[in-house]
Amino acid sequence: MKKMVFGLLAITLPMFVSCEKEVNGEGYPEMEGFYVESCGPPVVTIDSVKLFSAKVDNYTDLYPQSKEHSLYPKIQANIKSASLRITITADTTWAGDTIIYF
């Protein structure tokens, strides 16, 4: 009887360990790909950033536990920093001074 209990425990123990990995969010290798993609060149169009953000959102909608992955906050921070852009263009052909207050 003891051998059967230990045998059953030996079979089910790896399943509990693998479930723990999925619970903490590290079981999603796609998140690593998203992180690498989010660290890409900063000179992408705002449309590309929006599409990438939608792709990450769609993935996390399908797999809500993936938001617990350690790279998820970094991905969100990279998306946020790529989304914030300020462009100032000055036309030097204008005569006179133009003052702009922010």
C-alpha cells in the first residue's frame, strides 16, 4: 500500500510543479518574444506601436495569466515610452519671433 501511495505521489508531483510554473506566469514563451519586439528601434511609426499594443492585448485577453509574467510590466513600459512623442517643427522662413508656451 505504501509503495502505491509513493508511486502515485511520484507521478502527480511533477504535474503540481508544472502547474505552479503556469500560475506564476513564467510559462508563456511568447512574452519573451513580445519583450524583444518591444525593445526594437525607437523610430517606428505610431501606427506600428498601436498594432503591437493590440497584439499584446489580444494575447493577454486569450491568456490572462500571462499578465503575471515578469516581462509584462517591461513590455507595457516600452509601449508607453514608444507611444509618447512630441514633434516640434520650425519653419525658418517666417519673419519675426514666435513664442510657444508649454
